[in-house]
Amino acid sequence: MFQGRSVSITSALMRQSTVRSRCECQARLVAVLDENRFVITAYCVPAGGEKEISPAQSMGAYQKNFDIGWLCTNCGRNVLRSFFVDALIWAEVPAPVVLTKAD
């Protein structure tokens, strides 16, 4: 990929927040948000089951009240939940590693 060139690996800190809700089937829905309130990853945990990746998207992320829409992988429902930005708890975590070409 970067054949014949030196590569530097950089990583910084980024702010993340985790939001949780329940589907009507009682599966736990979880989404991890970045500092712009966009979904980084999301998953569904059925009652007594294992964690499964679940599609999710934030809507109206730049507003004080924004929505997260999940597809519950347990029952197939589209679940829409509203969140208030001032209620989010943020944590500083290492950002994903980014490979850059060193000149």
C-alpha cells in the first residue's frame, strides 16, 4: 500500500458519547456517537442474547433535540428515539488509527 515509503501512525483523542434505549421487543439498543453526534457504531442486544451490529443513523444532529433511528436486528422494527444534547455524557477516548504518508 505504502510500498517504499515510510509511514507514520497517528492517533489523537476524540469525544464520544453512548446512548441507550429499548425496542418494543425489549432488546437493548446502543449507539456510540462522535462529537458531532453522528453514529460511529451501533448494536442490538436481544434479551438473553449476544450483541449484534445494528444499523443506526442520527437525524437533526446539529439541533438541541436530535433523533437516532435504529433497525432492531432482533425483531426487524425501525426504532426512532429522541435525545437532548445537554443530557449526553462525553468521554475522551483514543481516535481510530490513521495512516499517513511521511514525506
